[in-house]
Amino acid sequence: MSGFIGLVNLDGAPLDRGLLARMTASLAFRGPDRQAMEVAGNAGFGHTLLRITGETERDSQPLTLDGQRWVVADARVDARNELVAELRSQGDDRATLEATDAELILRAYCVWDEACVAHLAGDFTFLVWDAPRQRLFGARDQLGIKPFFYARLGATIVAGNTLDCIRLHPGVSRRLNDAAIADFLLFGSLVETSITAFAQIDRLPPAHSITWAADFTRRRRYWTLPMDEPLHFKRPQEYSERFRELLRASLADRLRMPRAAVLMSGGVDSTTLAAGAVSLLRERHEDFHLQAITCVYDRLVPDAERHYARLAADHLRIPIKYDVRDDETSIADWSKVSARTPEPVESPPAFAAGVEFLARMAGDTRVILYGEGPDNALRYEWRPYLSFLIARRQVRALGRALWSELSMHPRMPFWSSLRRLASGARREPPEQFPRWLNDDFAARCACLDRWHDYHRRWRSPQATRPIGHGGFGEGAWQSLFEGCDVDGALGQVEFRHPFFDLRLLRYMLAVPAMPWCRNKRLIRAAMRSALPAAVLDRRKTPLRLNPDFKRVLASGFPKLSPAPALVQYVNPAAVPSMPESVLEMRSAMRPLGLNHWLQNLTNN
């Protein structure tokens, strides 16, 4: 976790060193361990460092190797062995495994120019200043785990990984972006991946790079999630073996230190991360520390997480801490929360509680593993998979799928569908288009069209896993990743997402849906000897009652006292004073979240 800022005058004008110093100082919360800046004529860069791994002890940014090209980055470069071998094969004999992540990025740029991003894996965002060509080049990782913001103000480029830092430039106006506000009010996060809440500041989308020169700005996509066909191994055991191999590689890249924590519920995904991390750390270090963290409710709602998480922690012989959430600030006490966020959030109390908890954790570790991903990557889509096999006339694979499904599961999947139809069970009604939007604003931003487009978009043309594959499209996870980034920066910890390793993610999306995706059979089979049977055999059990909704039922919904600017977007009188369902509550929280943000918005 680091902070960086770049400021370049492409017309050759000298740089305002004082402005760069103020912008760099604003990033201190991201990097308390080292702060530095460098000015080279018409270009200047600032960097603040949070030391996490061994090589970050040697990290000194802004970095140059030749006095001509400079880099600033917030990055963790994975698959380092392969990258170093590639660099050396291209004639860079000084590339070594001891290099910092920023150095490897700069060496890759020097070898492959803008095509360097095709050779990089990991979580990264960076800027490279190429002085001989007077070009500024930036990039963001394939899935958008690290953020990147920028503004072009005439001949001046200001870019970095912190939105509020960009806003410090006096040329950036306070004017808000209607499209971003519309996205937030409709969906709780941005759907358009290239915008921010501010009209003059843009966001570089995931898997994109950008180049600025005096006479052009060029932005391009450099990667798209491949649509791999299903993998068919000869032996069923090969699926589990390959999963364990890729999980280990992912964790090896993310655990280059002996101390870490894992957000561990009592479910199979996060306990799998904990089991894999324990195995790896025990092999690498005589003395290591892996801390399990489990969020629990002891009184507010029925919750079995404490029991199952304790079973896993005892089995793995790791310490466990419980983050008890019963007494978090109620939504009804919203006005008591002091939470200033770069962009609006649905629940400022939840944001503030998260930052406070992470700040407490930072004394134990600066790296936290997060187990999101398998619910989507291993979504059980048996219909398109069978249709694919039938259309391709893959009789052997079809027979194998049906036989393995019968042998591993007591009932075929369509029986549950028939049973549901026979019982008259219905799914929860979808969220309704909000009626509290300002009519002029809704018309100007085509909000109804946005609404319909959004609910059609999460489906890929990939033949066998259209919903699972589509769920990893551009921007699908941007809100989660950037939320983790902001929370982590304020708490001075870094979240890492092992299931989003590109090798592992592609593999999970390519295993046959039958039988490996049903109840995440792939993970359960792979972890059979590593985790307690009670944890592995447990079905996914979401909370029966939303904790926030229960607080609302007990304490009421906060009264909306509209900021002057809110009425441009919302009809305050139409916002429900007491939501009748969880979906209505979540929808009604968005105008309150926007209002809270507008009331706390400053001009920096």
C-alpha cells in the first residue's frame, strides 16, 4: 500500500514545487514509513510508502535507473520468476528477483515500452515519465484492484491513486458529475468505470493503460478475460490437484512476509484461504503469525459463524479474533458518525466502523487476505453446460458429466427446480426503480434506461458459464476493490484477494460446471484433508435477517435533513421514512448517503 502523485506540464512550463509538496503530504495516511518527491524540469512525482514485504525495505520512489525515465507505483508484481526470466531473455541482465516491484515495472517499460502491461501480473497501478519522449504513461491492473485517477487540465496532467489528492490541484473544479451521482443513487456504486463523482476527474478503468503527450491522450484496453472452453481431465483427482497448485501459487505471491491476517467466516472459501496460507507459511518460516478475524453477531441476529470459524481455527492451530458487530452505530444515529469519504457510500456508519477496526488490526499485521470470488467463479450453471455438450455432440463428456453428478450428489439439479415449482416458492422480488429521484435529473441522465441496461449487462457470450464469466466483466468488482483500498489506506493495512489471481480465476471459470461447481464441489474436494468435515459439509448459510434492517426496526430510520445541493438529485419528501423491506432500506439509504457526503464535502 503506497500513495503516489504525478504532476507534468507537457508544454514544458516549470513545475510548482510547493503544490507538489502539498499534494505529496496529503498522501501521508497511505504511507507513514517514507515520504519523498522528485522534480525533473517540467515533471514531478511524490510517493509515500507503507512497508509490508522484505523488498519494500529497499523501496525508494520516485525511482529512476538512468535519470531519464521515472516511475511511481502502488504495486505488487506477481509471477516474478517468469518476469525476470523474460526480461533477461530480452537483454536486461540486471533484472533480479531482489528487485523491488517498482523497479521491475520500470525495467519492463524500458524493454517493452507501452506493451509492458502485457507482461505484468499482480495488483498494480503506476506512472512512468519518459523524459526523452516527453510522454507520461500509466496503467491499472487487469481486474482493477488498485485505483487510478487523473485529470487533464490543458497542458497539465495530474494523476495518482488517491482521488482527494487530485482535487488539491487548484485547476480542478468542485463541479460534480451527474452520471456518477445517477449511478450511485440507482445502484450504490459506479457502473461507468471511467468516471468519478467529480466532472473534471476521470478514473482509469481496469485493464487499461493511458499515454499523454503534448498533442494527444491515448487510452486503450490491454487485456480481456479469456473465454476458455471447459477443461476435461482424465482423472477426477486432477481437478482438485490443479486447484491446490494454483491456490498455492496465488498465496505465494501474496504472502511474501511471515505475518498476515485472514478475514475468516465459518464458510468454505475463507477457511480454504486460511488452510492454504498456514501450509505455505509453515514451510517458509519457523516463526510466523497468521491471525484469523471473524465478524460475528452474538445478540442481534442468529449467527453460527463463531462456532464454525472456531472449529477451523482450532483445526489449523491459528489464533482467532472476533469482530463483534452487535453494538455498531445504528443507522438511526447516522448524524453522530464522522466519516468523510472520497465519493458517496451507502452506509457511513459501516464505513467508519470498518476503518476503526482495521486501525486496531494494523498493530498485528499490515496484510489481510479476503476470500471473495468463488461464489461467482464457481456459479453452478448446469443448463448452459449441458446445452454446450449436446450442441458440440461431445457424447463422452456428456456421459461423464451426468455420471459424476449422480455419483457425487444425491439428486440431479432439476429436481430442486421441480420441487420449488411444486411448492409455489417464489424468489424475492427485485429492487424497484426509485420513485424519489428528482424528475428533471432522472430525465437528464436517462436514469430509467440506465436501470434497464444495468439489469441486462451481467451476462457474457461465453457458452458454458455466461453469468459466472459475465460477473467478472469490467467494473463488476470495482466498488469492492476500491472500498477495500480506501478502508485499508485509512487503517494502514492492505487487502489482498487470492481468488482473483488471474491463473486461479481462469481455472475456476474453466472447470466443468457438473459436478465441480455445484455447492463448490471443487473447493470442498480439494480441502478434504485440510479442513474439518463440519466446515466442508456446511452449506452456504446467509444471515436470516439483515443486521442493519433489524437495527432500523428497533431504532427507526434516520431523518433526512437535506443539504442544499441534494434537491438537484432527489425529491426528499418521497424518500421513505420507514422502509418496509431490506431492498427498500438499501435503496433509501442511497439518498441519505449522498446527503451525508454532500454535507461533508470540502474544497480541500
